[in-house]
Amino acid sequence: MRLMLLNKLMHQIMFVMEIRMRESQILLFKIENHK
């Protein structure tokens, strides 16, 4: 039971990290284009 919960949490964290990385890459891209 607890293991399942932990697994779910890990997946959510991974998902959020991936979204953050993508957002930061898009931000960097926009900044580079403005120069």
C-alpha cells in the first residue's frame, strides 16, 4: 500500500520535473531569439 503511494509520488515528481525542464528550455530559446 505504502509502496504504491510512493511510486505514484515518484511519477508525479518526474512529470513535474520534465515540464519544468521543457519550460526553462522554451524560456532560454525565447531569450536567445531576442538578442
